[in-house]
Amino acid sequence: MSEKADGADRRKPGRPRQDGDLQEAILDAAERAFADYGFSGTKIRDIAATAGVNAGLIRYYFGSKSDLFDEVFRRRGGVVAGNRHVLLDRLLEECPSPSVEQIIRAYLKPQWDIKHSGEGGAAFVRLQARLHAEPEEHALRLRREVYDASVRRYVSALADVLPELPRSTISLRMTFLVGTYMFMLNDLGRLSDMTDGQIAALDMGEMLDELVRFLSAGLRAPLA
């Protein structure tokens, strides 16, 4: 092979042969940056440096920083929402009259699976917590787009097994549920302080079990 042909076959640093690989590398770098520094604190050039590409290439694939953020959130958020649909379908098929605990576990489990799927999943959970703390219309729109369809299905399933409660009450209590599990999922609970050192941490399964019991009791609480 000639030196010219050999050189023509080489690619520039940071340019994988498959566009899909390149885009995934950018999304991974962006996910970690947005999780650690938030939207405002993240710069495209820093994402580019981590991904090993130039900033122009990020704009070529994803457009603005806002568009990139949306794509990062949709990537794993869509997996969470999709798995919630799958688990609810499976539960209703196997048990036409499921318990509140079974419904809540099906709702929560995809989030736990994402967090413990690796470094990227853990970063997404941190990113998600940041987004839930943002009141801006953009954050609200993105959460609605990704999660609302699955949330409505779970509210309907709970309304079927809790006919004594108005749907509006169940919907309100679901917002309490989201706030509670997001707080604990991000390891923000002061377990050691609150238990006088008796409980320093809970493993993945124990935390999920305790939350299912606690949140199910709250959903069942009678009207005042």
C-alpha cells in the first residue's frame, strides 16, 4: 500500500468510523457534564474536550446546547418511561387486580435499574434531580414530554384499586411520591443522622422495599 493511500485511510483524532459511536460518546460526555454542573454551568467546549471532538461537530449533530440537553434527557428518560409501560402491562396481564404495592414497585423499579446500570445511569439520575428542581417552562415541558404518558397510566391503575379516593387526590399523592423517591434515589437522606448511626446506608433492594411500603401507605391514607 502506498504512503498516500495509507494516509488517506487514516481518520482524524476523535472521529470514530461510525457516526453512532461518535454521537454516543458526545451524549455520554454531555450527560456527565450536565449532571455535575447543571445546564448553566456546562460549556459545549468542555463537553467537546471530554468526548475528544471539536465543538462544531457537537453543533452539527445536536444543534444548540439546549437541544443537546434535551437529547441527553430523552435518551435514558425514554428508557425509564418505556420500562414503566412494560412493567405495568406485565403486571396487569398477570394480576388483573394488583395491590398498591405492586403498582408502586413497577413504577419505581426502572429508576433503580437505571441508577445501578453503571456510571452513565448514575449520572442521569443526578441530572434528572437537577431538572426536577428547575421551575422553568423548558424543564416542565421536557418532563411532561418524557414522563407524563406513563404517569397517567399509573394514576389510572391506582384509581382502579383505590376507588374510595378521587383521582385528583391520587394525582396529588403521586407528586409527593416523585419528590420522595427522587430525594432518596440521589442519596440525599441523612440515614445515619436520623437513626443515631444505627443505619448508615441501605442497599438497592432494601431501599426500594422500604420506599414501596412507605409510599403505598401514603397513597392509601383515608381522606380527612
